[in-house]
Amino acid sequence: MLIKILICIFALIFFFISGYLWLHRQTGFLLFTPERHPQIGTLLTFWSIELFIVGLLAIAGVFSLVVMVIALIIGCLSGMLLGLTLVRFIN
């Protein structure tokens, strides 16, 4: 039962991050602005949709242990890759 609650929290975190990225596509995002980095909007659109799908997969994981493990693995890799793609724009 506890793992189902934790996976729901995991999904809510991914939904929150996805919504944040979606809403900040055209405005300033952390250190990045669309004027300085024009391709950041496309990148944020991709990651917001991808994280939303991972959140849906995590919700589906409440009913299946295999789907839950897959959602956790994809979610961890997605978070890491999101950070790595944003590091490219720091300079």
C-alpha cells in the first residue's frame, strides 16, 4: 500500500514539473530566455510532453508492478537527461 502512495507522489511530481515546463516555454526559464536561446521553447515542449507521459505511466503502474518498475526507470532516466540537455545551454 505504501508503494502505491509513493508512486502516486512520483507521478504528481512529474505532472508538476511537466506543467511548469509547459507554462515557461515562451517566458524566462531559470537562467534561460527565449531571446538568448531561441531553441529552448522546443526543448521545453518536448520535455513537458515526455514527463507528462511518464506521469501517466506511473499512474498506470499503481495497478501493475512491472509497469511501476518501468515507469520508475524511465522517470529516473528522463530526469537525468532533462538536466543534461539544459546544461548544454549554460554557456
